[in-house]
Amino acid sequence: MLIKMENITKTYGSLVANDSVNLTLDKGEILAVVGENGAGKSTLMKILYGLEPMNSGRILINDREVEFRSPHDAIAHGIGMVQQHFMLFPPFTAAENIVYAHEPRKGMVFDRRKARQRTLELSRQYGLRIDPDAKVSQCPVGLQQRIEILKVLHQGVDIIIFDEPSAVLTPQEIDDLLQTIRDLKAKGKSIILITHKLNEVMATADRVMVMRSGSVVKEMACKDTSIDEMSFLMVGHQIRPREIEAVEKGRRCLDVRDLVLMGQGSKRVLDSLSLHVDEGEIVGIAGVSGNGQSELIQCITGLRRLSSGQVFIGDADVTNLSASQIRQSGCACIPEDRYLWGSASEATLAENCIMAHYNGNEKLMKRGIFRSKGVAEYAETMMKAYDVRYLSDRQEMHELSGGNAQKLIVAREMFQDSPLLLAAEPTRGIDIGAIDYIHGKLLDKRASGGSVLLISSELSEILELSDRIYVIYEGRIAGEFTRQSAKAEQIGLLMVGGKLND
């Protein structure tokens, strides 16, 4: 047995994050650890990687007890970790990031040529193609993850922990990642995969351990279980397909007319794009990441100025107004990046709960002064309603797990009850139970006459929720479908620039 964690217990005040958890990993095995947000998966891995001390229990590597006070100790024992939020330096090149803290030297000087050579060797050895001279800041997310994986491999480890590795990837990038994980196993690496995406478990893992509320519920071979069984064990109840009833549409809520956004040179990032959303309607936008979805949201919400075209919310022309003016016109937004656009990492949870929404609410602010009791009550109500797992509303945002941070942002925007909701990747990085809950909330908004523009890299989510679907390709609308006419194969073809036969 390669790794054995025995009776691991970790508490934060009165919260028991891990309750006498046992975990084993054999050489050449892929072990998946699944559970809801806050189940204790990431905490357990932080203990194994030396990021967090445990209260009690012990860790054995090859039957010898070890003690990790830092990641340096874990790496010395052959354990590496690809974290959910990459630990890279954007201004540095790929090669500089990969060899960081283990730099080759020529005397006292950093040997840049050897670092580049080592990067190319690793890239070829593991089939992870990258340009060693590319600046990380200019690399898409999928390439940044490859750099993170190669950095871990450069450390010479044999055991790799992947913590929610697909949370920020496109479907195509996820396929590449899963193949990489299988290839690493074939080359003798042992892997622990932390995820809530059960199809990924079935596609890669040998064995799965299900956690709930800090404890192990069950572990089993993947060949002996199913997605239905794992989801039931994770959330404690069966998640059933939704019956979506027809809703009578109302007046136009969002109208985007001939929107043009110029990029570098004469390139159009958005090219004469038009769409609309009516009251009582969820409209989905399907497309491969990087085809203008992010820029569309930023233009509608006032973060970018249109080169030409118009945006109306209801009867109000909000073209090129400020973000605060557009919010006041009746628009709420769940942004696609919960940390870059959706929150302030060093602000408290309470502050993040009221962010951009306290003006005019005398329970939260009066005469320019925040009312601490009102803010605390409001934050508590919001976070409890969306099952955000937290210790105190005075915690800083970065202390939450990624899934709980996402739930807080979704709760904040949904609580505004604005006529229009822009929902960009609303379920990215959250567990199956929370996904089901948020889908229900989006449908409730639709049923009450609200309007939702949904952007998601999960085509299944678009197909499940949308009354109409636009396909976006290279900044243009490539096709439009109703719920009844939508077929995944046709939408997928348009997403990659194909044409439908007449």
C-alpha cells in the first residue's frame, strides 16, 4: 500500500471538517474522492500535502509513518498537488514557472537554456505540448493547467493530487485532461482525483470514495457502482430529472441589436450580434469558450464599451452606460470568473453578500453608514438559503472552498430579484446537489416572469434549461433553436464552425 491515512480528524472551532477519515492509495491506482462542497475532500488533501495540520490521526507512506509540516515535506516524499486555482506567475514564461523553486543553475546564475530544455523534455515525455517561451498571462486556461501539471512532474513526484481539476475548463479541455490523467497512470504515477463530476470518475478512476459532512460514506470499485448510486450517496437523496412546464412569454426584457466590439487591428470580437430575451424565458448561449461569450456579457453589463450597436433592458437604452447604472436598470449578473469578476477575495463574506446591492436599502446602509446588524442578518439569510458552508460572516472570501464561493455569488445575484439575470457559468465548480438547487432557482425565476440569459460551457445544462438557444461562433450568432427543435449534434456542429445541411 502506497499511502494510508488513518483516523484523520480536522476541526475549525466547532466545525468538524474531517471526522476520523481513513484513505488508502495503491501504486498505479486512480482513486476518486467525491462529495458535496464542504464534504471535507479538499481539507483532507491539504493535510496530505502539508498545507494544513491535522488534529489527530496519522499518515503512512510505504508503511512508514510520516509527518508533513509543509508542502516541501510532502514533495520530498513524492507527493505533488495540482490545485484548483493555479499557483503560477503570469508574467513568467511556461519554462520559468515549471522550474520555479527547483531551478537549474550554472554556478550562481539561473540557467535559462537548461530550464527550457528540461521543459521540452517533460513536455515530450508526458505528451503535454506547450511552448516553453509562452508567457503564462497569454495562455488560455487549458494550457495553464498543463504548465501546472508539468511543474508538479518537474518536482519528481510519483503521487499526484488533482483538486477539482476540470472546474474552469471547457469540454474539449476536460477531454484532454482526462486523457492526461490516464496517461500519467500508464507511466506509473498514482493519482488522487478530487471532483464532483461523476462522469469524470467513471471515465478515469479505478476506485471511488464518497464523503459527506466530513465522513466517509462508502468506498467501492468504479466497475461496481453507477452515477446514480454515487449521487445518492453524496447528497443523501435521489436527484430526479425535472419536468419543465411551458410558461407564457411576456414583453421583451433584453434586446441586443447589431452589437460590434472591435479587437486588435480590424478584427471584430463581436460581429453584428443580435439577440433578445423575453419575460418568462431562459435563453441559452452555446459555444466553445473564447468565441465572444465573455465579451458579450461585459458589453451588456457596462464593463466594455461597444464599438457600435445598442443594448436595451426593457424600454431603457443602456448602451455604454456604467456598470452601476446598468444594474440599477434591472440587471443582475453571475460572472463567469468568481474571483476575478465576482468577489473581493480579502473582503468578508458579509461584505461580498451585499456588494453592489446596498444602495437604497436602509436595512443595510443609512446616511452612508453600514448597519452591521442588518448586514449580518441579510448575509446569514442569504447564505443559509443557498447552503453556503462557512464558519463566520467575518471570514474572508478566499477562505471558502471554490464551490461555496460560487454559491455565495449566485445567492447574491438571485436575491436581488432583478427583472433580468445574466448567468455566466452559474454552476461551475459546484456539486451535483447544488447544481440541482440552482437550476431550480433559475426555473423559479422564469416561472415568476423573470428573464435569464444563460451562458454555459456545459451543453447539457443549456439543453436542459433553455427555452431558446443561440449558438455563438467567432463573435457571430451561428444559429438559433427552440427547446423543441434543439439537437445536441446540430448545436455541436455549429459550435465548431460547421454548417447544417438544408
